[in-house]
Amino acid sequence: MSLGLLYGLAGIALVAMGLYAALAARHVLRRLLGLNVLGSGVFMMLVALASRTTEIAGRPDPVPHAMVLTGIVVAVSATALALALLRRMHRHDDSARLPEDRLP
Amino acid sequence: MAAEVHALDFVLVVLLLWLGWRALASADLFKAVVQFIVFGLLVSLAWVRLGAPDVALAEAAIGAGLAGALLLDTLARLGRKGATDEVRPLGLTPARAGIALASLGLVILLVASVLALPESWPGLTAPALQQLGASGVTNPVTATLLNYRGYDTLLEIGVLLLAVLGVWILDAEAALPAAPADPMLSLLLRVLLPLTVAAAGYLLWVGAHAPGGAFQGAALLAAGGVLWHLARPLSLPASRPVRAAVVLGFAVFLGVGVATAVFGGGFLTFPPAYAGAVILLIEAAAMVSIAVIMVALFVGRPAQGTK
């Protein structure tokens, strides 16, 4: 088993967990954690697959590395905006759940 | 970077999956967030193992550090009632069975496609290394970010700008009750802040030929800014200089793009003779902007009249 395959499969598992949590959880903060884990899984797949060029070219592919670097910054800024929206919803509705998830 | 799999890799992968799941499924959201922060730190170890030190630096500072601070801050603002969730937040119910099945189906598709890929692949490494001489830097990741795929990075800074505008547009929130002044925190700030600025400058400079660059430097600066805010609360959106710093990176990047389109070979096509200097200029401006934006994202929009 190669390093790329091991971490690639781990990335897939993280994508699945994150997706399940983002869709199944009721608390918005937990949904956001799910989206972040999903993102980490996608980044891990990209970087893992980039390591496949090491044998032929002598180093991992720098292009996916740059894409992941961009992705991390975009993910954290999107999370920050989503958290600000969550805090606003909580201030106005006194609930951290989306309207359809609230108890009647 | 060694390509063989060590026992360490298996331990790391098992820990990652366990912590990743606990970060999602812990009933106590505070525990979940703390586990998410530790998960982020372990992910950056995985980047090191996969030969991506540039990504590891950014992940440790941004993915684990800043994202963790943001999550904890929001959790504190939600209060005790807002932060409580179900006892089994992800427990399987009939309604969730469909989601679980869909996730499982995605796993099967992804595993099949990853297994179908060849074990070894030329990728874009060779072209990226061939053009390195004309890119102005010798770190291929920096060359990709600022030269080959400059568009991506320009638009990324645009996304950051939009995020901070979004946070500022939302109505003001009351400041958290101020903690009593902590002499240790002030002392730490006085010692750490100059070190942070020096280290960020070093990362910016070294990014041209070794792991580092504007994003990693900005993440360090932002960490310093967040610490500052915790010791002495800042009020960011009020002033003009802050707004100028927020748009600086995007404006300089766009200005360089327009200048190269008018006088040179095309939008963001740097002449090889000046590429190194141009990249350093863009990175310096971007570092200041990204750092200020990240601190602004953390500070949010404090209510009028609070410090």
C-alpha cells in the first residue's frame, strides 16, 4: 500500500463523515463542523493523490498543494461568515437551529 | 520525502478518523470543538508526511488555530442554552438512514475511482519545475500560487474580502463580558507580538525558495492580532486605515494584473526579469490584508460605544 492510497482512503472516510454530520445534525455549529471535516477530507484526497508524482518527477505535484492552500483560507473565511450568521440568528430567534429543525 | 508507509502513518490515520468522528458526534459541543482543533493539528502532521510542508504551516495556523478560536468564540456567545444539543446528535433515526446510505454510496464511488487511478503519475510536477526559472521564485508552490495560477489567488483574496464585508454588514453584537485585565496575558502579548511580526516577515521572505509565503505569514500575524484582541479588545471596522488595509492586497494584486495587461504580455503575466520583485510586492500587500481580514473576522462588528 502506498502513502497516497492510505491517506486517500482516509480522506474519503472523512468526506463521508463530514457529509453525514453536515446533513444529519440539527445544531448549526455541528453542521459547520461537519462541513469543515468534509473539506479536510477533500484536501486530504487532493494532497494524497498529489504524492503519486514523487516516483516519476522526484517531488509531489505542487499544483494541488497550491489549490489546498487556497482552499484552507477560503474554508476558514466561509466558516467565519457562517458563524457570524449563526450568531445573528441566535440573537434574533434565540435558537441555534434552523427553523425547520426547531421543536414545536 | 519518504514514500513508504510507516507504522506511524497507520497510527496517524486511525487517530485522524477517530478524532474526526468525535469532533462531529460528541454530545457536548465544547468537547467537539476542542477535538476539532486537535484534529486540525493532526491533519497538519499528515501534510508533513505527504510532503506538503507549505500546506502544513497554513493548516496548523489557520485550520486549527484561527478556526478553533472562531468556533470557541461563537460557542461562548451562544450561552449555555444555545450551546446544548441532543444527547445523541448523530444517532441513526429512520430520517437519517437515507443520509447515511447516500454517504455510504459516495464512499463506494470515491473508493472505486481512487483505486482505478494509476499508482504513479507524472502530474504537473515536471511542467511546474521546468518553468520555475521564469517564475521569479524557486519554491514551486509559491510559483503556482502567485504566478502560474495567479487568478486563483486573486479571487481567493476577493473571497476573503467578501467574507469580511458580510460579517460587517450583519448587525452589531454586544461585546462578551470583559475578562479582568490579566497581567500574564499583557506580558505574553508584549513578548510574543514582536516575535510574531518578525516570524511573519521571515515566512514572507523565505516563501520564495522554501516552505512559507504570504498565507502562512498572514496566519501568524492574525494569531498575534487575535491575542491582542483577547488582551485588549480592539474595535476594528470603525477606522479608515483598517478599511484601507483590508482592500490593500486585492487592490495591489488587481493593479499589477491591469498593469501587466496594458504594458506587458497579458493579465497577470509577469515579465521574468521582474517576476521576483512583483511577487514579493503582491505577497507583502496580501499578507497585511489577509492578516487584518482574519482578525476582523474574529472581532466581528462590536456594538457602538463598547471598546
